[in-house]
Amino acid sequence: MTRIATTKRPAPARTARKARPKRAPTRSPDGGRSIRTYRAALEFLNSRTDYEKMVRVGYNHTNFNLSRMLRILAGLGNPHKKLKTVHVAGTKGKGSTCHMVASMLQNSGYRTGLYTSPHIVDLRERIAVDGKLVTEHEFTKLIARIAPVVNRLRRDEPTFFEILTAAAFLHFVQQKVDIAVIETGLGGRLDSTNVIKPEACGIVSISYDHIAQLGNTLEKIAEEKAGIFKPGVPVISAPQVPAVKRVLRKAAERVGCPLRFIGEDIEFSIRFESSRASGPHTRVCLATPTTRFDHLRVPLLGEHQAYNCGVALGIVDALRQSGFEVPEQGAIDGLAKVQVQGRMELIRDMPRTIVDAAHNASSVAALMRAIGQNITYDSMVVIFGCSADKDIDGMLAQLQLGADKVIFTTSSTPRSVDPHELHARFMEKSQKMAQVGDTLEDAYAIACKSVTREDLICITGSIYLVGLAKRLRAAGKLQ
């Protein structure tokens, strides 16, 4: 059984500096008619406040405002009210869980929308229907349609994420999806996605992340995540530490929604195994009065993905109970097709190089365990960079448990921590070998000189760093 992390309060990032919202002058005074190209659509979108790129963001009703989101949607004909949805919140594993649910529904004959964030390489990754990204032409038309609505709200200007969320809802309606799987962005209670009335909700593992916005205790963070609960809407949760479990149960009682934990209210088990044909992998079993899944192979590596898989299967069961026809075999076959980039993804064979979007202490710990279970290597060099609003000391503590050598670098974003600071903080608590590469290309060159054929390079710590690695690799610059 997996040991559940204790509720130790993380140390705050010492290097975080307040960033101002990015406000470029781009506007569409002609009501959006000037947005005729994908580039123009991106310029319009990027001119808005983007909290994903800011070091410090106040978590309040000025910055995170559902009434503003509702006004945007009202101007578009309330597309969110025309959709059947699944809503997933939590700290670690939201995206993977959403991909698994969407694939099982799609394989069962449902036209399925998927909205996730952030993206790894291409902004269009966030909005997909039946596994196909929104096209540049479709995206341009969506932003041109939304622009006049946004321009009418200049005194309460919508954000980058709010506009994207509205675009996703509008696209799913235009594409006539049967159901859309929606991942929350930040928290849950005030998240832009929290305007929907879903058919089912999922809560993945809750741990420390975005503590400046959501709170510095697991109880406070859990309360924000539970903000997606709706009266009568079933909620499936991953196993949680006792403090989180209490908060979720109280929230469910207060709202009036059924809440079930896999492994407790839902029969669930996992087993790690290895075979010559399949290699190391995890299998899960889940059973309810209406559904039984036996010994399913988890499509993504790592024990943490087994719990995400359990939540996804529980959501499918909840949908079946509410009238959705999801044949068990259809779900099983759909699950087997799941691939998610940026999750222990191999981007180069020689030297073996993987990327993973682990970006808090809990996910780094899960990554180190997953690598140890699933990949054979002599020595592992980790290239690490992270954002300033993270539990840096917690991540570094987990990193030293798995890495043989660490090379610190930057993802070249405003939120990225200076790699020299990371190096200094790491050396205060570890005797492991460590260096600094001022750019990812520099760090990778150092790593390549440090490894042999049987060694492994892992790039992790930030979704932005993973995206940068994939872009550089595609351009032939990680050599």
C-alpha cells in the first residue's frame, strides 16, 4: 500500500517577486472582425492578463470572478448550459484522469470534448474533441466570436484563462459533443470552469500546491477544491489523508452530494507486476454493484497513475448509474489507448531522456518512485527547474532521494527560480553532486557528458520546462 504524505507545512519560496499583469494594447475595436488569422487570435488572447505567467497572484474576487465568467458566457448564449460535463479537481493527476475518462467515453461511442490546462507545447492542446485538437481556423473563429463580448467588459476585463474556457465551451457546443470532460485550472471554488453543473465530479490526490492562493494547510486547499461540489452530483475521490478526507466529507454533506472514496466506499486494489511481454506495469481492480473492472493495466506509468485510473473508472461507473451507456469492454479498450505527453515521456533514446511535468513535492516523490519501479538504469541525472510559487524545499528534498546528480536550470519564464538559488538551497541539505546550466541547452549538454549508455536523464520540475525541452528536441537543439 502507498504511504500517504503527512501534512507538513512547506516553506515559502524566498525568491518570489510580485509580477504585474501583462497588458498589451491589442484590442478589437471593430468587434473582432480584425481577428482573421490564428496569429491575430493569439495576439488578442495574449494581450489579456495571464495568471499562469505571474509569480504572485492575489486569490480574490477581483482576480478570480465567476460573475465575470458568467457575463462572458451570457454574451455567447450560455454554451456551458448546453453541455453535459464531467468536472475534475485536485492537486496531482487531474490531466491524466481527464484523459482517461475522455478516452473511455470516446471509445464507447460518445462524441467527447476534453478541456485541460496548461498546455505542453501548443496552446490548442487544451481544447480537443475525440482526441483531435481544435484547428487553427476553428480557434481563430472562436476568438473572433468572443472578442466583441470581451471588449464590452473593459471595466472588468476577462483574463486569458477565462477567454480560453469560454472558447472551449463554445467549441464543444458547435461540435455537438455528447459530453465534455473539464479539468479545473486553479483550485475549484473560484475557478473559471466552476460554472457548469456536471454529471459527475472527480477529486484526485490533494497535496501542497499554489499555497499563496489556496492556503498553507491541506484543509484550506481541500476546501477550495471541494468548491466544485454541486447538489446531487456524485463525486469520486482518490484516497486522501485524514485531514483532507474530513474536509471533503463535510463539504459533501453541506452541499448535498454523494461522495465516494476509491478503496473505501468503492472496492479498489492495485498490483505492481512485470512480465517479459509487457515489462513493469500496474494493474487495478474496481468493483461496484453496477460495474466490475478486473486486472486492468494502467496505461500510464507509476503507482500514482493507478489511483488516477481508479478515479477515472469510478467516474465512468457514476455515469453508468446516471444513465450513460458505457459498455465495460468499450471502457477497457478506451483506457488502453490513453497516451498523455509530458508524463514519463521518452523524448530521446540515446542518451535515454525522459520528461515529466511533476511540479510539486508530492508529484516529484511519485515520479522518483515510478522511475525506480519501471525503468532500469545505472545512474540518473535530473535536470530540474521550477516556478517561484512552489514548495521549493519540499521538491528538493524529494529530488535528492532519487537523483544521483542534479543539474539546475531555468524554463525562461517570469515565474522560474534562478538556478543558482536552487543549487545553493539544494547543497544546504544534500551531499549529492549538483551543477548549474544557465539554459536548458547548457544543462542538457552537461548531462550528456555525465551519462553512459545505461544511465538516464530526467527533465522535470515544471510544465514549462517540459514544454521547452520538447520544443528544443523537435528543433534538434537538444543534442
